[in-house]
Amino acid sequence: MSSEQSAQTREVSQRPLRGAVARWPTLLLAIVFGFFYAYEEWEAVGSLLQLPAVYADAEKSGIHLGEVPWGLLICGVVIPAVGYALALFLGRRQRFVDRIVILFVGLAVVAALSLAVIDLGRLI
């Protein structure tokens, strides 16, 4: 092995692992915020599964609530997933602090839209 190849090998081995080291905080941030978005998703799926049974029980008791608002229930399930994907997409090339802000604002928007869907369901 020549001294030139040895110098190149040392140069390559002494470079910082920028990609691997820089990705783990971003991955950890996505996972932590993913749990919050998953909670919103869990609530929406719970409503999707339980609300039709509540409507059916009310009908059996003689209380007419109308039709099950399937469109709103499906919107409630779609909103958190789309919000999380959109926040990750918008924050992909941002600085770490900006990425935190984008994910937090996205979570706030998802929570507000989820509450709006619930309120709209009460009006129907």
C-alpha cells in the first residue's frame, strides 16, 4: 500500500459521519410528534368504530338521531394522517427548530380540525 493510498484512507476515515449523526434527532422528533398525531388518529378511529353502535342503540330505544355521519367520521380519520404527512413534508429541509415549529403548528391545526369535525357532527 502506498503512502498516497494510506493518506486517502485516513482522510476518508476521519470525515465526520454527518448524515448518520444529523438524522437521529430528526427521526426522534418525528417519532415523538408521531405519538401525538397517533393519539388524534386513535380518537378518530374510536369514534368511527363506536358511533354507529350508539346510533343503532338510540334507534332501538326509540330515539331517532338520523343517519350516521359517515363522511365526517372518515374525515376525522383522514385529517390526522394527512396533517402529519404534510408537516413532515413541509419540514423536511428546514432547520431543527423550524421543524419543531412546523410539527407543532400542524398538530394544533389537526386538533382544531378534529374539534371542528366533532362540532359539525353535533349540528347535523
